[in-house]
Amino acid sequence: EPVQSLGSDQWFYLQQRKYCQEGMSAAAALKRVLAEWVAWQHLAEVQLVQSEAKPLIEELQGQHRKVMGLTTRGLEMTFCTSYQFEKLGLDLIATAPSQKMHFFVDDANSDAVPFLFQKGVLFTGKNHKGKALFTFLKAAHFAPKHILFINDKEQDLKQVEEACEKNKVFFTGLRYSFLDKKVKDFQKKAAF
């Protein structure tokens, strides 16, 4: 997360609502705040949300578990995200399902955007997270028996769960609620 509120997820959603309240359409508000958010991400200093995350990832990697990132961030955020991970000392490529870069285009779906696996992170953009994950896993020739997915967004958990059910892979989904209070408090302060 950014060390300041500007450019954070909570800032993003508040700005989006503000633009809608000022009369922008939902699509225009999303487009504007997304451009602002991307710009801030390239400038923001980041910190781990919880310091325990890095040792936990390293412990799982030490057990030779496959560990990777799955993000809604799009292609425009790949280099920025890689740089942020480097600054935090996070190396997700170490035990990722593939060491190679994979680029995908779903020509069959007109709503889909290109997505990319790079340095241990799958950048899905606005694509269905579960479909993107299994497209990548197939390309990586990796067939997991069990997927543990931790995410703060319920809809992303549901999408991966659906894809796991379809592909007959055992699924454990954990909703990461650690920042819920911070988001709620931020929205209260910003409302005054």
C-alpha cells in the first residue's frame, strides 16, 4: 500500500464516488480516477500492509510451494509493480508456476483486455480472475490440486472459486479484511 492515503485503494473509491456525485457518468468517473491512480502509483512510496507478509511468503517458498501474485492491475502497471516489489524485497518468481513471461489475448471475448504473467505476478486487468488464472496455468503446464487464494475483494474470490470448481481443483479462499477499518475510517474523515 502507499505510505500515504493519496493513491490508495480507499482514495480511489472515494474519488470515483466524488466524480459521480459531481455529475460524471460512472464510466467517465472510472476512467478519470484510474488515470490519476496509475500516475500516483508511479510516484508513491509503498510499504507492506503487514510486516508478516514477507516472511510468510519466504516460508512457503522455502517449502517449495508454488507462490504467485494475482492482481487486477493491468499491463500499464507491470513495471511499476515490479519496481514496488523490488523495493519491498519481495521475489514472487522464485517458486512461481512458471519462470517465463506469458502474454495472453482472448480474441473470443470482445470485453477482454490483454493480460500478462511477469516476474511471478499475473496482471489480469478487468478480465475474469478465475479464467485468467486458469489460462495462465494451462500455458505454464501447471495443474495444481489445491489453490489457496487470499484477496480483499469478494468478487475476485468468487471468480477464482468458480474457475476452480469448473476445473475440479480444490479451492480455499480467504477474504483479507485487515484494511476494512482503515478504508471505513478514511471514508468517514473524507466525508467531512
